[in-house]
Amino acid sequence: MSEVTVRSPERRVAAPWVRTRLRTAPGAAAALALLVAVTAFLAAALPLVTDRYGDAGLRRALETAGPDRTTVRLFAPPDGFVVESGWQGTDGRGWDGPEASLRPDAMRDSYAAVLASAGRSLPLDPGQSTHGVRTTGKLTVPDPWLSRPDDLPPRFSLVAQHGLADHARLRAGRLPEARGTVTATTRTVEAAVSSETARKLNIGVGSVLHVPGTGRAPLAVRVTGIVDPRAPRGAYWSTDPLLRTPGLVTVPGDPERSRYWIGALLLAPGAAPAMLGTPGGPERYWQLAPSVSALRGHDLPRLTSVVASLVSGPLLRQARTATSPDTEADTSLDDVLADHARLRSAIGPLVSVAVFGTGTVAAAVLLVAGGLAADRRRAELALLRARGGSLRGLAGRLLAETAVVAVPAAALGLAAARLAVREARPSHAVAAAAAVALLACVALPLRAVAAHRAVRVRTAREDVASVRPSRRRTVAELTLFVLAVGAVVALRTRGVSDGPEEAGAPGTSGDQLVSLAPVLVGVIAALVLVRLYPLPLRGLARPAGRLRGVVGPLALARAGRASGSAVLPLLALLTALTTAAFGGSVLSGVADARDRAAVLAVGADARVASLRALPSDLADRVRRVPGVREVIPVGITYFAQPQDGQMTVQMAGVDPAGYAALSRHTDIGPFGPDALRASGDSGTGPLPALASPAVADHYGTRPFAVRLDDGSFVTVRIALVRERTPALGDQDFLVVDRSGLPAHAARPTSLLVTGAHPDGAALREAAGGGAQVRVRAEEFAGHVDSPLQSGAERVYAAAVTAGAGYAVLALLLTLLRAAPERAALLARLRTMGLTRAQGRRLLVLESLPQALLAAIGGTLTAWATIRLLSPGVDLTTVALSVSSSPAGRAVLRTDPVSLLVPALAVVAVTVGIAVAQAWWTGRRGSVRELRAGDAR
């Protein structure tokens, strides 16, 4: 009997879920990957860019302050050297101890110990840090051949600073040397001087300066070389600028204001003991220059602590161990860091408002994308649940298919951000990109689990006109309402910049709540509008049914059957509109504050000024400069004295008509020209005058005489009082008609220019070198003093732009979600006789209610948010380079463009998409849209 082989049936292998889903919907996967990649890029780039601006701001603060303020200086007297009540000498044990402590070997060893100790905590620049010995007092050198401006002898400091050969180029002669063993009794030493010192004080190679001695003959200092600094602005030369640049000093209390030169003689390090024989009071010093390029803005709290420790703390004790028990420290670096910390703490919360708003919109868009994906696959997921699929298994499969797309996309966005911004910490960027990937991964599973908790054969209506809010939703909305009210109250009372931050420390959770206030107001408005939206739809449903035609009633019915999940798209739109209006108002307020400060500083669109009378033909040359419209000549007397001599005022002689027009143009103390016009020639009566409040309070309206610079007198009577005037600002001033002044006082010393963007370079060329030119546009640009300010503006503008983009994307996702259903509806209605024009009107009218809801609600919400929060927002720090401005506090005001343009854009995009969809559906034809078995 033959064997019969029975084949077992082949095992059927199930197709992998993730691969199948990706092959089924590659377009949706690619769109999700693009959305996640762009969002991850923006989220990762934000902390990187913030770090870069913070680092640049800190470096700019130190560079602006200069080495004389940022270098840490340690100093100590020579060992065994005593200075008391004008007497100096040893402590009774001879000169060996003081001399030994000043020799190069001892100084080199102590410097190495100090540099190693401080360098472990504070980034130092070894190339600019140095050490040496100097005299603390300036020594009078009586040699008659030296420069004497007012017949007073110059005074010099003796400085023996290490590293002169490495930091200077020899222009003439040779570098100084210490020949033999130099002591306190050495009679001759060698020195070098900077080229600027040599030029201004008449010093050359071979010159011998005689420095007074103490109980001995003068010390002869022979100049052997003249040097040029290699890096004159570096800490080596600029910690004590006297090393490279001599200065003129006015004798204190001298009524004739006599002046004399002060300078520095650069000795060889081995010649330092010779200073002990002079009355200059020698001291050792160690200069520690911070490495500006190595400083990081996020290290500001640690840097502040290190500097405090070095000035009076553990690091100073270590320095005393390495140098001398009498060592002290001095620096202004702590003040520079504190000023920068105040600027950082003032700007940070304002930027956080924009960042939180844009982050909320981006998160809402990711949730909208996940929710729309779940709605599109509602039938598929319901079938899986009906066939026994568990919620855990369903959520796991959806998470896996989303993670396969989202995680690589987020990694790609992070890599792009790191390539774009390299010089910053990666940790915050990685965390931001990971948060985007996590939100993108869980949006679809969470929405699906929430929608399919129970197995249903058919689903009930979930449109906005039928869904009733649950108790949980009511509790959540009330919680958000309380948070929003608390944030608004905190912001109005404290302001965004008055948090309890220490210098450079991060803000507390309360500060973050304050920055979230505009977002929370937008959230509350979205929830309220979603609750109110069904009411007019229900009220209009029955009256609309009586209207003639089908388009209106059908559009209203379709709008009422929109998905009840529209709260997230509406939240995205309202938050984006609120953030855009808030951000636009901030940027507009910053620009207005800078422009006003520039106008007050210049007094016109441009100013050509001199202390002396300007050439008579200069006004005509200035009129021919491109961009100049009007030129108003002004003659200014800077030290006019009323007859009683109790105060000195500035007097301006002007042409009343042109000056009045200028005051109206600049809005600085505007007035009518007739009130200032003189009634006759000089001397026939008092001149009407415009005065500052202090002058008006002092002299009233009675006529009084004013003495001019040339000794002549003019009688004036105060007719107008203004806080400011274009020509003289807010000082004590008088402004009169210059036709009534003597000829000498009437000659113009300033030209006030108006026009559209006068050319500054052309104005300077026309004015020549004898006049100063200031341009309003240049003053405007000069108010951006720190990269923190410019960075905050750019981040704000980028955040507002990104928020607007995400809002449009949310609108597109919402409209595209209903696109297949609308296309099928139009196809069915077209078979019933609906024309293409009626189809376009139907889609437009169906989309308008939600678009108008978002636009009107967003505009009102943004307006209310700005009005509510403006008392707590001070833009002065962001706008100007100083904490106080002549323009006063820069406040937040509503910007109509930022308020209306985004709202109108929402309506325009909605209408445009509806029209495009109607046109496209008409091209495709009804047969293709109405397929058998299609459930649309």
C-alpha cells in the first residue's frame, strides 16, 4: 500500500501593520513628516538662537564696558614696605625683603599661582592678563623740555609690566633692560614710552627724565625706545589706558582751570626695585583679563558668584595665600554683569510671551493633525473595535505607525537646527525636538482611544449644534478661566519684567504663568466662542428655512453640522491672532519709542550744528542734499543770562513760521507762529518768547532783560510755555524771533532739517569738518545697543510669523478634512440642477460662519488682551539702549495693522479655499465624485 503524503496547508503570514499603513497612505505620512520636521526645527532652533543672542549680548556688554572695568585687579604693597601718613619706608628689617618681593622671579611665581587658582572658575585670557609693579602716585618731573600746556610740569607713573616685548612693536630705539642688580638706591634705569606719549610730551630716544627720590638724588630714567601697542584696545594696554595714551588733567579748584600732562614710563621688570627709592608708593599688581569669547550667557549666575568670590571670598583667600596677606581685589566686572542681568531679565519675559503663544499654536496644530487623522479613519477604527480589537492594541499600533514617521522627522529637524546654529547648548534643543516628536506620536492614539472607548455600531451626531458640553469640560474650562484671571492680574500689577529673579537666574513658575497670560486669554475666548457658536445657528435655522432659494438655508444647515471637534482649530486661530496682534503691537511700540527718542535727540529729521556761526551759504548747500525738504536756521546762545543773574538759560533765535511748522512736524512743543512773531525792530519793545516751565515760573509774564554772549542785551516777555522745543530739548530755554535780535546773536549756529530720509553722508560732505551732523534715522538705529535687544526683536518677529503660518495650516487642515464630503455634496447637487456659481456661493457661505467667528473673536480677544495687559508691559528696555529715555516710558499700544490684517487674512484664506475647491470639483465632474459604495 503506497504512502499518501498529506500536505499541510501553508501558513498565512499577516502583513505588517506599519508597512501596510505607510504604503496605503504615503501622502499623509509625508505630510506628517514635513509638519513634524518643520516644527522640530523651529522648536530646537529657539533655545539655540536664544543662547546665541545671550552669549553675544554678554560679550557686547563686556566689550562696551572696556578692560578698565572688566579686568580683575589684585594688588599688594611690597613685603615689609610701610606707607603711613605720607611717610614710606621699610618695617625696620632693611630693603632686602621689599626688593626681593618685586623681582621678576617672585612676581612670576605668584602670578602663575593666581592665574591657576582663578582660571579654574573664571575663563581668563592668558595673552592679555599680566602682572607687574607700579607707583600708586604720579611723580612730578621738573625737566623743562617736557610739554607744559599751562607752564605746569607733567607727572608720570613708573610701571614695570611683564610682557612688553610680546605686546608692542618697536618704533625707535630698543626695549629697556635692567643692567645688573637694581636696588632701591639705583640712580639710573631705562624705560620705554608709547608713541603717543612721546609725541605729546616731546620725548625722544635718549631723553633723560629726572624722577624725584626719597632721601636720595633724583632717579634718572633714560628713554631707550618708543613703542606702538599691538592691540591698543586689549586688556594689556587698556586696563590702565595711561600706558598708551597720556592725559590732560585740570588742577582741582583752580579758577583758571590750568592743566598738566600725566603719562607712564615703562620700565623693565627687573628695574622695579628702583621704585622703592621714589615717593610714588610702589605696589605689586596682578591683572586677570576675562576671556570674552569663552563667556556664555547661561553661565551668568555662576560668573557673578565667581567674581564675588574673587573680590571678597574664597578665591581671594587663595590669592592671598599665593601673593601676600595684604592683597586686595578691585573690579567693576560685577557691576557690568549685574547691568547685563537686569537687561536679560527685562527682555526674557517679553520674548516668552511670543514663544508661549507660538508654541501653543504649534501644539494645537499637531493635535489638530492627529485629530483629523483619527476622524478620517473613524470607520476603520470602529470596525477594528467591533471585531475585537483592544484599546491598548489599537493605541499601540497607531503609536507605532506614527512614531516611524515622526521620530526620524524630528531628528532631521533637530539636525537642521544644529547645523543652522552651532554655537549653543544642545540639551535644550534636544528636549524641545523630543517634545515635538512625543506630541506628534501621541496625538493620533489619544484621539482614537477617546473616540472609541466604547464599541458602537453607529455614531451619534457630533456637530456643534447638537453636542452638549460635559461636566468635565466645564470644570476644565473653569480651571483655565481662573488661571487666566490670575495671570492677567499678576501681569497688570507686577509687569512682565518685575519678577523675583536674581541676576541671571531663571524665572519662577509664577513668571511663566504671567508670560502665558495672552495665551490663556485666547484659550478662554476660544472655549467661550465654541459654547456660544451654536446659539445663533439654532436661532437662524428655522427663519432660514423660509427663505427663497436653496443656497442660504443649505449653507446654514451645513455650517451647523460642522464637526464638534472644531475647538482645537479655533483655539489655534484665536491664539495665533492674539499672539500676532500682541507681538505686532510690541514691535510697533518698540519702533515708536525709538523714533520718538530719536526725534527728541535730534529735534528734526537731521541737524547741522556748531558752537560758532555757520557759513552763510551752508543753508543753500544743505537744501540741495537729496531727501531734504526744508531747512530752518536757528541761532543759539548757550549761556544767556537774565538780568538778575540767578540762572543761565539757552536762547534760540528762530524764524517763527518755519520753526512753528517744525514743532508741529516733530510734535515737540507745537505752537502757532503768530504768538512768537516780533512786532518791530530790535529795541522797540520786548520780544515774545517761548520758555521752559522753570524759566516761566521764575520770571512770569513781565518783561526782563537777557544778557547775550557778546555782552549785548535783549528784552523779552514770556508768551508761551512748553516742556520741550526742537532746538533745545528740555533744558532751561528761551525761544524768540531772531529778526528782533542783534546781528551777532541772529547768525545761525544750527540748521534743523526736515525731509524724507535726508542723506547723512551727503549732509556731512556739505557741512564740512566744522559742524556736527546728526540724523534722525541714525539715532533710531543707534538705540539697538545689545544683541539681546536685536535678538529679542528677531525672535518676536519670527515667533509671530511662525504662529501665523501655523494658524493658516490649522485652517487648511480643517477645511481639507471636509473637502471630500463637500466635493460629493456638490456633485450630488449638481445632478439636481445646482449651477457652478451656486456651488461656489454654497461653499463660501458654509465656511464663512467659522471664519468670521475666528476673525471677529480673534480681533476682539487681541484688543482686550492688549488693553488688559498694557499697564504691566514696559518696552523701554527692549526699545532703547538706556533704561530711561527723554521720551518717557515706552508702553504697549494697540497696533491697528497687527489687529486687523491677520483677521482679514483668515477670512480671505477661507474664501479662497472654498472658491478653489468649487472650481476644482467642477473640473473633475460628477461621475468621478459619485462612485458606488462611497460613504461620503
